[in-house]
Amino acid sequence: MNKSQDALLRYLPSSMRMSGVRTGKTLDHNAFLTAVKDRAADIADRIPQRPSRVVIAITDPIDCLVSLFAVWRCGACAVMVNPGIKDMEQQNVIATTGAALWLEDGRITEITTGVPHPYDMDGAALILMTSGTTGVPKGVTHAIAGLCDRLDANLKAIGHANLQNTLCTLPLFFGHGLIGNALTALYGGHHLWLLPRVQMHELARFGETLDKNRITFFSSVPSLWKMVLATSAPPKQAVKRVHVGSAPLSLQLWGRICDWCGTEQVFNTFGMTETSNWISGGSFAEQGCRDGYVGQPWGGVFRVLRDGTLHSSGKGQIAVKSPGQMLGFWRDPDKTGDTMMDDFMLTGDLGHLSADQSLTLVGRTKNEINVAGIKVLAEEVDMLLEGHPDIAEACSFGIPDPIAGERVAAIVRSTNKALDALTLIQWCRDNARTDAVPSRIEIVDEIPKNDRGKIARLDVKDRMVEKWS
């Protein structure tokens, strides 16, 4: 499919609307088109004729979406970043992308330090950046055609009736928020309600917010749910469909979310930035529902890599061929090549694939802990610990051991101030295989998250190894 940069704008149905939950600001189809046209006029003359990148670092979600479509209207490629990005990371993004403009709240800055480079991916329309605070950030690059293919698959899997009033609680520089929540709803012609990065004072009224805006669908991450369940009364009106993704979801938490939402149509979803977010999802109502179950692919095919070969079933690293796959990593053809095997993309996720293409995830290859040759998945230990009635959240990781190579360790957030680490370790011994029992646990007030709401496991590991050494 060959689609121009402004194709998504031209395909938006006239029924689409967007509203800011915090501001009350609403744009219907005509108002949105006018705003995009005006913003495009502001930036068009500042974009060089060569293929250009424009960085978008805008806090207000409506202004962010207007700017995104304006950049596409100008035929440029949008680079989405966290509005709170710091100076060093800004410079890393500019150096990596060769961006010509930087859009932020109320200001357009022409970049004179960016050096043009020859590696321009044909059809590049969207670059979603990973963190680049201390090194070269990874730029996941998508074309409009791929985004449209993914959105078509999303609409088919979710259904228009469920998307009528969609709430986005995730940041728009995150593929889960931008593509899965925002663009899917707009492309389907529905009402998008924007409440990115829900604040603590908003959590207590979350159920009321769903009722007030008649929310029929939303998607978020497990960490948000742990806070919502602890602070907010449920909505009076059941939500039609809910997605949870971007981090492991235990069956116990899954069931509690269903009770709170008043529906079993809660889906544990599987997706990544490289695949334009969702590629599958499994419902709590399905017979095969279990820890890590993410259902069958929503378009495309799964394979599993084992012994250097792709198989149609069994255990191993999951590979996918799916609508909306990335063009590649910006300016990094070697890394792009390393992720591909034949026409399939290696996800880095470990799982079990059934003959009917039903997938159950068990962890990430990079989160394996090698205990004397026995592989323990950090996600497995997380779910063990979160099965304790007093544990709200857990982050497990490996720490060096002179004999075993690595030992399992963890930090946890507890709801019981009387709980101590030794008691919790003994509980683990009573409930898990020996290799998976943490040798060290520290109880903390808060577990660090990244700007996408995911537990920052590697940062936690580095911090705790240094503290305990």
C-alpha cells in the first residue's frame, strides 16, 4: 500500500471528536481539520525541502495530536518524545534523527545543530524514541501505510461499538497511547477522551470519570490498575471492553480488574512499539485464560524460535509477522537486521505457542536470571510475590553470586507495614520451586517506573546491586 503522509488525515471520518478531560476542550472533525491546517501553515516554511524530521514534545494532548497531523500534512516525519525530556537527551535525539524543527508548548524552534544524514527511510512518517539519556536512543520508525494496516486490524478485533467513547490514559509519545488508544479511536470515527498520565488526585475519582464521560473502552498498564483498585470506587456503568498491556498481568490482578469494570471483556494484550502496538489479546472470559495468556493474533502470524529454527508451535522466543510492523530502527540497519528472521520479527519475548496460534507469554529473554545454570524469569518471580495478600507490586532481578553466578532478588511494595522480608522469603519457599525463591528482598514505599509507566527493572537492579555491595 502506498499512502502519502497526510493519508490518515484525509481518512478520518467526519464523526470523530476529541476532548480533553482536564480542560474540557473539544474539537469536532471540522475544528480539528482547521487547527491542523493552521498549525501546518506555521511550520511549513521552516521545514527544509529534503525529507525532514520534526520533533514533537507537547504536553497538551489535543495540541500534540494537532501538531502530529500538521507535520504529516507538511509531508514531514514526526518524532514523538516525552515533553519532559532533559537537555542531554534532547541533544541525543537531535543527533540521532537530524531533526529540522522542535515543537514544544507554545514554541517552534529551528534546529541549526542537527546535521543532515543520508539514511532516510523511504516512507518514514513516525519515529517513536526510546530513552536516550546517556547513549544513542533507539528510533522505531513507521510508515503511514503500516499504521493504517494496524488500525484496520485493531478496528476489526475491537469492534466499533466498543470504541464509541474511548479514554486514553497513556502518554502520546508511547505507542500504546498514541496508536492503540488515540489513533484507533479517531480512525474509527469515534469520540476520544484524553487523560494522559493520570495524577494521584484523579485516581480517587477514576470510576466517576468513566461514568461522567460514558467511557466504553480504554487501555492501560498494570501499574495504573494497582493504584486505581486501591483508591477508586468502581463505575456505576460497566465498561464494554478494557485492554491491559505493556507489562506482565497476573491472573489474580486480571480478575480484580474484571470485577471493578463490571465485565469479563478485559483483554491481556500483547504488542510492542515495533509492531505499532497491539498484535493480539486474550479475554478473561476465554476458557484458556491464565497468567500470561494473550490469545491469537489480530491479523498476522506467530512463530516460535527454538534451536535456530522458526516453529509453528511449542516453547521459545516469539516471532511475529503482523500488520503495522516497523520500517526499521532509524539510522541503524544492523540492529534492524538483527531483529528479523525471514519475514518474521523477533520480539524478545519468551512464550508457549499452541497449534491454534494461542499464545501464552512467560517473560523476556533479557530478564532471565541464571541460577547455577537454571533459568528463572523475573516475571515469574514478580507474579509469585504479587500472589501474597500483602504485596501490591514487585520487581525481581538477578544479583551477582560467586558460586551460582546469579541469585534472585526483589524489591516489593507492601500494604502491610508489619510484614518483614524474612517472613516473605519463607512464604516464597512454601509456595515456589527453590530456584525461584528470592535470596534477598527489600520492602520499599515506591517502585521506580519509566515515563511509559513500566517498572524500570534494569535501573532498579543497578541501584540495588550498588546499595547491597
